[in-house]
Amino acid sequence: MADPVFIGVAVLTVGSAIIALETRELIYGAIALAISMLGVAGFFLLLDAPFVAMFQIAVYVGAVAVLIIFTVMLVRTQALFSVKEDKKRKGAGIALMLIIMASLGALLLASGLNGQFGNFNDSEAIDFREIGEQMLTYYAPTLIIMALTLAGSVIAALALARREEVTSIDGEGQQNGRTD
Amino acid sequence: MSGENKEQPKKPAATPPKPTAAKPPVPAKPPAPAAATAPQKKEPEPPAFEKGIADQIKKRFGEAVKVVFIRPLRIKLMVEPRDIVEVATFLRDTMGLDHAESAGGTDYPKDNQIEMSYHLGSYGREDLASHVLSLSTRTARDDARLPTLINVYKSVEYHERETFEMLGIYFEGHPRNDRFLLPEDWADIPPLRKDFRIKGR
Amino acid sequence: MASYPQNFRFGEFVGSILWLVFWVLIIVTLVGLPLVFIVLFYVPLPPIGDEVLTPYLFLTMVVDPSRTIPIVEHLMTTDLFRVAVFPGFTYGALIGGLTIFIERKFLAKMQLRVGPLYAGKIEGIFQLIADGLKLIAKEIIVPSGADKPIFWAAPIAFVSVSAAVVTLIPVAPGWVVADLDVGLLAVFAILGFFPLIALLFSWASNSKYPFIGGLRALHQMIAFEIPFILSALSVVILSGTLNLTGVVEAQLQSYWFIFFVPISAFVFYISSLAELERIPFDLPEAESEIVAGWLTETSGMIYGLLQLGSYIKTYALAALFVVLFLGGWAGPQVFPQEFHTPLVDISPLYDPVAANATLWFTLKTFGMIMLFLLPRGISPRIRIDILLHTGWYKLIVLTFINMFIALALIYGGILGPGGLLVR
Amino acid sequence: MTSLEDKFEETKRLGLQIVRESEDERLMTLSVGPQHPGSGHFRFTIKLDGDYIVYCDPDPGYVHRGEEKMCEYRNFIQNIPHLERPVIHDSTNITYAYSLAVEELVGIEVPRRGQFIRAIASELNRQVYTLYWLAIYGIFLGHSTMFMWPTGDRELFIDLLEALTGARVTHAYNIPGGVRNDMPEGFRDRCLRQVHYFEKRLKEYEDIFYNNPLFRQRTEQVGVLTKDDAAKLGVTGSVVRASGIPYDIRKAEPYDIYNEIDFKVQYMKTGDSFARSYTPFLDMRESCHIIEQLLDKMPQSGEVRAKLQPNPKGPPGEAYRRVESGRGALGFHIISDGTPKPYRVKISVGSFRNILALPYLLVGQRLADMPAIYWSLNYWPVEADR
Amino acid sequence: MTSAGAIIKAIESGSKHLLIKRFTFRYPEEKLKFVGDGYQFDPKKGVGIAGYRGRHILFHDKCTGCQLCAIACEGIAEAIGMVKVDEQWKQNKKGIMPQIDFGKCVFCGLCVDACPFYALFMTNDYELSSFTKEHLIYTPAQLAVKPKYQGDVEIVIDDRGATHG
Amino acid sequence: MAELIDFIIVSVVLVAIGIYGLVVKRNAIRMLISIEIVANAANLTLVAFSRSLPNAQGQVFALFSIAIAAAEVAVGLGLVIVAYRLYKEIDVAEFRSMRG
């Protein structure tokens, strides 16, 4: 636990995740989400998975955050600022969160995962070529289904967001096309 | 261009300079035939083509249309406000005068009237291309109202709006009788009326 | 017509200046000098060789050229030097600044003008410095209703993200800040930040024109990102690696990739123009339609930072083109192996290979930058629907064609391991 | 929305309902106002649905100075210097029409050499205006070279006019009765050399601008004004010639010397932005030929100005004379009551007539087409406001 | 591929100019040469003599103080006012001469046309800027000074393009 | 050097935060953000285990998961836009007529 980089990234990730949910303005929430995703990408780098990390940055910051921010901008500010949540519900939520944390944490500590796999330095990092190999051999059908799913969802999003009167490609359409 | 038209252009250069041609050195006091009198009497024999057009209109409307003058390439008609839409429609549909070049008013406080004149031209008829027909009408100064010609000539839309605010003629049926060129906070009388004076003049 | 007050006395004027000088001297001797001495003699610096450096010692060594060499040598091995100076920010910013000057002179020539003329005696070479000083001196106006945190942060983010792209570019063998295995992917991941910044900044400006400009920037960058990535993909296929140094080395072993995949290079060039928002793709800043696009509300140094960022970006993309298609630092050796200067021997610093590589790399990069500048002189702005159509339909098809060419080259045994054209 | 009537009805509906009463939140109102770099001293509000313009409301008047009213306070000669203020880039032509009208009222004839010099000055000034217009058209479409080149070549024509008239832009050269001064020595050779040089330059313009496929993409099939609509809307000048109506005052109603000059009226049939931008270019080429002819046929010596008393007055009456200016027909309707000052001066300018087409052409187009359409209408805000 | 050809033609047309001499003329160092000494008017013939219309020059020995220039300017710019001068001239009994406010003058030259005695002409001098508006009012004494304007740059048009000087 | 358990703990915290957001927030966009946080926590666990056992399948799954998350956000935001257009509101409790 003495790794300052790890602690820094962890604080960044968790802190901005909390900010993403609790900040008053939704646009800051979206930015905080992007920063949180960057933190997760930092974890991936710490875990010697640079390929996944870059993918994470490209998709989450380049696409998901842009999408969310774009939607927030489309929605009128009046609707964004109406905070309608009751105290009781919030308290219950915090309690639930703490219970999940405590129980899962206890479970983890008791499960024997702690220290079992030792330090990461013992084992070799996985080369991203291996990922590519697996994707194109064993997981090839999955990849195709994935691609179809993506295409379907993009078309669905396009169909959802388009207006009837406007016939040509519109803003949201281009937006959603980004997601692959 | 038709043969008739090719002859027309030379006329304006030939006819107006009559007075000066007689006495070039002293143009200040030309007692010569035309200068002092009204223009319509200046030319006893108007050019044939223009006369034909005027006669055609005269034949259709009779006394409702008064021909003020006929000069080479220029005709001026005077009608009553109630007839103007009808005359304009006739001019557009039958005579082929398909657009208005200009429309503007003149204030005549002596007669207590405002004259509104539309200068009509033609893109469609080649023999009329060089002619300008001025369709005028007069309305009272105090309650200046005229029927709009916007449904006959689309091209008068802005000219009428301008005239509304410059001379205060309300055009009945015009979609927007409101501020156009003048500042938004203009609160004086319409500026092109003669009783509006520029400061210091 | 000099205007001065009527009760002006020259004696009083001199007296006041002397009084001022007196007080400045007092304060300097009592406060300034002790502070300077403490700093000079008691602040430790990292050791060079076997002695602990203090600022005073450092100064003495800097004065003596022969003793400066080890300090410089030590500095050049540090990460700070790499990030801040040579392959990193300063190098990029310098080339960016030169780009601005070249752009202005080049366009001026093409348009029968003279361009910058008066700042600096020769052809206005100090115009950039003058403009920078002017921008710094100007007031920064934040529009009312603007989202201040984003408004202030976005220009800085823009510059730092541009600089982050620069860090991934290998300039010479070994001279790269971050030599990642997934270098090319990292470049595209970082380029993905720009639409976000443009969108956020345009939203934060609280004005309609920037917002339309931001949306246009977003659409344009996203429409051209896919052909951008795909055109680089054919290079990856040919070289078999994502590492940019590896890409260059693969080209050193065979020939420049532009000869194999010219269509990809063309698509990459077009997409770079779009990514850089240069004419004919400067729709986000189309001044006759939307004032200045997403830069409308910028003023002073905010504008300066955004411009600096965009020119660093220009350098980065030109350099990326050079790395991917033009063989990086490949070029004949022009520097001699040994290099002796009469006064000071700088041979420990002299690396003929790196110097040669840097020279060729910089030359090629400038050639590419000139190509990026050329359309501005000869082309009008394109319309957004034509642009999107080009991006989504035409360029993607072109890249696929070239990807198949690249695959054919690999599987036909012409390139790749043991290929015909591999030296 | 296809026909003019439909567009007219739609504009009227939107103008009366949406603008005043309810704001549809889908629409974004964009003010292309007087400070906008793409408007000049002119403002129009457009409403955008996505990228499409659904409504446009022009609002001129930012540089209205009441030239017509001012004319009523000055005598016929004193009107000249201030009448060219509305359109200083084409100042010879506006005073040309005024001089023609006053000559008709007062009843004098211009000497033959004076007519030629007038026509030369008018053609040169039309070149100056068209080059300026072309420069702005270039920069509106983001083509900075096309801004610099015409601006530079315009400077040569301005130098020529300066040698002829003594001032760079506000010439005050035409005067009722002729021109103020004779041609200077060597002007003829200089003018011919310049015209030949300029004809060569026009080819380069065509290479870099008009034949550029990107420019064509931006302007072809954009803002199409059909022949019928052009006639109905009464647009003039290059706008109407681009729509297929070969109407040019120089041909239709030749003033002064133009009936002796052999030239063709340049027109195109498509009526889109490209045609509207290309017709002035063809006009420039034709203008070069006209200047050459004028220099050829000009009498070598003679009077250039008819004698006129310093305070001329004509009989009561009215005159309406037109010339072809850079923006189309420019007419002066002068009513005189027999005093040395005009009773009423009505200036009918091409800009004011052309801008009427703007709302009809913009509706249904993209935002990016706005500058391409707006400036192709050959509009000069100051002239329209007068 | 006509469009590709057109683009190549455009590139060629643009880059050709990289070699052509520049057109810009460096104003304060170089000045343009004008036709003649300035706009003059010959009242006998009733025709002007071509020349640049810069600031005026007043010949005190010819001015009669007839005010015709001021009357001509009245409706145009109101820039000319008649002021009393201390000088004694035979032809100028009233001792008044024009004083011109160049902050108002529009340089139309109609005052020169109005002068029947060859007293008021215009010169090539157009560099009239000053820090205050008052300095733009030129008294008769200032108007009598002949300006020192030296312009020697001419436009040269040759095969390689147009250049200044 | 951090160990496997540290990454898992961070992941657990993220999951808890995400679930809290899902439970408490009624704003549709915030709910999407919560879902993204949970998905990321899952990805983190996957990659951590993949690094720990050395096994590439964890990373492959993480990549799939990222792509799916992007698709899901696209559809989700499309729904939000439609709902906003219908109800002028992005509070899920206000989407009354969605029942049945």
C-alpha cells in the first residue's frame, strides 16, 4: 500500500466518481466522469495493460464523455438544475453503499485473496499481441456479434434521436456514429 | 431586340437638348418654346410607340386613368387610389410590365396631398425593356392611406415599407407596415414630408 | 506637441529620481543581497560527478565553458530535459512558432503581399514575439454568464494535450519522451481529447456562435477520426508494430511507406487538415458564417494559448506523417563523425547520428508543414455537408482499398519478415 | 417550399407569428448583425432548424443618412459630392445617373469627348467596384488569396482613376454638363496597358477561384433564383442577368455614347450563386473590351464640359434617368419646381432591389450557404440605406 | 478527373506567384508620383486641369475676398470660412481670405471651380494628420505655403506583373 | 508496489458508489453515469485478475465490455433525448406514461 502513484490514482478515480454523482451541475458531473475514466485507465497502465488503457481513453473520453456532455448541452439548463431528491432516500442510499462496501470488503479480506497472488512483478506482463490473437481466433464469433451489436445500437440510437421532419443527417446522428 | 427598340435609344439624346441647341452660350434664361411651361405641353407630338401604349391603357380604363405626360421612353399615368390595383394588374398581365423598379412618394403640402409613384419596367417584353412607366396616385396628407400593390408586384415590398416610414403612407394590406430604415426609437414626423426640417437648415 | 504640466521643474524631476534610487539601493542591500547569498551558497543541487553543486558553483561552471560540458551532459540525460526541451515542449513550440512565421511569409508571397515586415530588421522575423507580447498585454475578457472554470481551464488543457501528442513522437533514435509499445494508439487516444475540449470551451463561452462552432468542430473531428485511424492502420499492417520507433525502423529496413500506400498517405493528409481545422476544413472558425467559431469569445492570452496549442498540434501531426510515411529520420549522413571546435571541446555532447537524424526529421517536418499550409492559399472553405460526406463515405472507402493493398503486400511476400523489398 | 408564392406565404406566416408571438424552442435565432464579419453594415436575423435556415428577416438602415432629404436643401451642383457618399466604391456611376437626370431637367447636352471620358471613368469605376465585391466574395468563402489579388489589382484601377479625376475614391468627377477636367497626358497608354494586364490576370482568377471544384461545390445549385422569380422580384444587375434575363441598361436604354459601342450583355442561365458570382466576372472582361473601344473611338481633342451657370435651374418637371452601375440599374427620379434646388430626389438603387431576394433565397438553405448567397446578391448596405 | 486537374491548375496558379515580384508599396518610405501639381481650374475655358486633389494652396496676391469659394462650399462641407487678414492687397479691399478646415473638407474641389481669379488651387499634399482637430484648420497664411511633397514611385506593368517602382 | 487486493478494493468502492447513484439519483443522465462507473469497476477487476493469473482473456473481456458500454450509452442517451423531447424533463420519476 505504500505506492504513492497507486494511492494518487485511486483517490483521483474514487473522488471524481463521487463528484460525478454529487456535483450540482451535470456538465461538471460529466467532466468528472471523464476524469474518473482516466483514473481507471491509469490503473490499467499500472496493471501493465497499455492496450486496454488506450482503448479505455479513446472510448470513454473520446466518445462516452463527449456523448454525455453533448446530451447535457441539448437538454435545457432548467431541467438540469431541478434537484429533486429527498433526504431519506439519500440516507438510505449512503447506508446501502456502506453496507455493500463493508460486506464485500470483509468477504474479500476473508476469502484469502489477500496476498495469495503476491506481487505482480513475479509474472510476465501480457503482450497485447496475445489479445489480438485470441480475439481473432477463439473469440472471433464474439467479435462479430459485438460488431453487430454496436451497429444495431448505433442505428437504434439514430432512429430514436432523429426527428421526423428533418430528412438529412442531423447532429445526434453524427454523434452516435462515433461509438465504435 | 426588336427593330423598334433599336431606334428608340437615340431619341432621348436627340430630343431634350432642343432648348440649348438653340442658344448654347446663355442657358440661364431660355425663353425658348418649352422651358417655362409644363412638360406635357412641351411636346405636342409624343412618340408613336409610347402613345400607342398610353392609348391602349386609356382605351381599357377610359377616364379613370389620366395620362400626365408621354415622352420618349417615359410615360406617366395618374389614377385614383381605388383604381390603382386594377390598373396595376392590367399593366402586369396585359402590358407585360412585370416589375417595379422603384416606388416613392412626394409630399405636396400646397395641394395637401401626397403623390405616390411606382416606376414600372419590363424584363419580359423586349420592346418595352427601355421604357419606364410611372404609375402615380395621390392621397390626402392628413390621413394618408393607399391600397398596397404587393400582391401585384412583389418587388414593391421594401419600397412600400420605406415609403410608409418616410412619408407616413399606410399601405392597406401590406404585411409589415413598420420600422425599416429609420432608428427604432424614431419618434418624429415622417422625415420626407416637407414640414420636417433638418436642424440648422 | 509634447504635453507636460505647466509647473514642471527639471530639478524636482531629477531629485525625485535620485530619491527613488536611494530607497531602491537601501532595500536591495538590506533584504535582497542576503537573500541572494543564502540562495547561492546553501541550496543543494543534484551532484555532478563527485561534487555537490550549489547555485554559486553552478554559476562559476557556466562561466567557464570547459567546465559547463559535464553539467549539460548531465542535464541532457534527465527526463525533465526530454519533456521540457528537446523532443518535447520547447522543440515543438519552436517549430510551431516558426510555422506561424513561415505561414505568414509564404501566404504573403502567394498573395502578392510582403507579410510581416517591420518587427526585427530582416523581413519581420520578430513579428511573432511582438504578437506574443501584445497578446500577453491584452486584457482577457470573460463573457458574462460564462462557465468560468471551464473557460479558464480549456486553453491550458488544449496546450497540454497538444504537448502530450508531441511527447510520443520519436525525433531521433532514442530521442523520444515516452516510447510506448502502443504509441500509435496512444496518439489517437490523445487526439480524442480535442473535440471534448472544443465542445466544452464553446459551451462555456455562453454564446451562440462558439456553440455552433464547437458542434461543427465535434462533427468534423469525429467524421475524420475513423479514416484517420484506418489510414494509419495500413502502416501498422506493413510494419507489424504500434510502436512509433518501430515503425521508423521498419522503414529504415525497407523503403518509405508512402511508396507502398500512397492513398493512405493522402487520406492521412486530408484527415490531418480536418483535425487541424485548417482551410479548407476551417469550418469551426468560419468567420463569415459564425464570427470566429469556437474562438469567438477568446481574448488576450487565452487566444494565444489556443493558437499555440493548434500550432504545436500542426507540428505533431506533420511529424506523425513523417514518422508513418516518410521514413522518420531516415536520410544520408551529412554530419562528420568527429567534430572539433577550436575553443571548447564539445565532443562529449556531439552525437553525429542523433544530429543527423534530427536534421532530416526537422527538414521533412517542415516540408510537411508547408504542405499543410498550401491549401490555405488556393482553396475556399468547404461546406459542412460536403465535408461530412467526404469523411464518412469517400475517405473510409479509400482507406479500405489501401488496407487491402497493404495486406496484399504482406501476404504476397513483398514486405514483412523476409520480404522481397526488405534490406 | 418550391415556388416563390409558397416561400412568400411561409415567410409572411413566420414573420408574423413565430417572430412576434411564440418562440419555437427548436429554432435557434442567430443575429447576423452589424458587427458580424459576414454582413457589412446590415443586419438580418435568421432562424435555424439544425443547420437549415427557415426564416430570414433583413433589417437594413444602420447607415441611413437621408440622402434624399439632404438633396432637397442643396442646389444641383452641390449635391454631387455628397451623393457619392452612399457608394464610394462606385462613385462615378451614381453621379453619372444624377448628372443625366439633371441634364434632362436643365436641358443641356454634353460634348462628345466629355461623353467618352464619362463612359471611361464609369467603366473603370465599375471595375473597381466589382473587384472589391469579388475580393469580399472570396474572403466570405474563406479564400484569402482571392481577397488579396483583387484588392491589389483594384489598387491599379484606383491609381488610374486618381490620375484621371484627382481623387482615389470620391471622385466628384461627373457634373451636369460633362466632366470636371480633361484627361491628363499619357493617360490613354497607361489605361490600355493596365487593361491588357488585367485581362491576363482575369485568367488567373478563373484558375484559382472560379474553376476550383471546392468553390463550385459551395456555390452551384445554391440559392437558385429562377427567371420568373427574378422578374417578379424585380432584382437587377448581375443578379437578374445570372437568372437568364439579358437586361443591361447600357444596352436597353443606351445613355451617352453607349449606342456606338459594340458589346454583348453577359448573362447566365442557371441563376444559382455561382452564376451570380460569375456574371460580374464576365462583365469585367466585357468592360475591358468596352474601355479599349472607348479609347479607340474617342475624339482626340475637344470640349469636355458644356458651359453651365454655377447655379443651374430648369423648368418645373420631372426626370427619371438610369445607368448601369456595379450593382445594376441605378435610377434618379428628380422632381424640380423651377428653383435651383430639387424638389424631390428619389434614388432607386440596385442594392435595395436585390436585397428583397435574400429572404426567399435563404429559406431552406444551410447556414454555410448564407455568405455565399448573401454576397452574391451584389448588395452594398450603405447604398441600400442611402 | 476534371476536378483534380482544376485543383492542380489552382495550385500552379497560386504557387507561380511565389516567384513574382511583390506588389505592396511601402508607404512612408516610398510615395506615389502624381499627375501634375494638383487639381487646377481654368475659369476662362471652364475646364479643370487634371491633378491630385490634396490640400489647397491660396495665392494671396490674387485673392479678392469675393467669397465665392465659401458659397460653393456652403452646401457641401461648410469647411471654408472667410477670415480677416492683416495684409494689404490692392485687389482685396475687405481684407478677407478663405480659411479651410480640413477636418470637414471633402476634397471635392468645387471651391477651386468656383474661384474666377486663379487664386485657389489644390496640391499634391495629402498628409494632413494632426493630433487635434484645431490643427486641421488652415489659416490663409498656412494655405499660402507651397507643400513639400516628393513622390517618385510609379506603377510599372510588365510581363511579370505589376509592381511599384 | 500495489497488490491485487488493492485493485479489488478500489473496484468495490467504485461499485458501491455506482449503486448508490443508481438508487438515489432520479436524473436519467446521472443514472447513466452511475452505470458507467459500475461497468468500469467491473473492467478494473477483470484486468486486475488477468494481470494476476497471467491470462489474456481478462483483457479481451474488458475490451468487449468497454465497447458494449459505449453502445449502451449511445442508446441510453438516445432514449434520454426522446424522453426529454416528450416530457421536457429528464427526471425518471416524471416519465409517467411509460408504464404499460
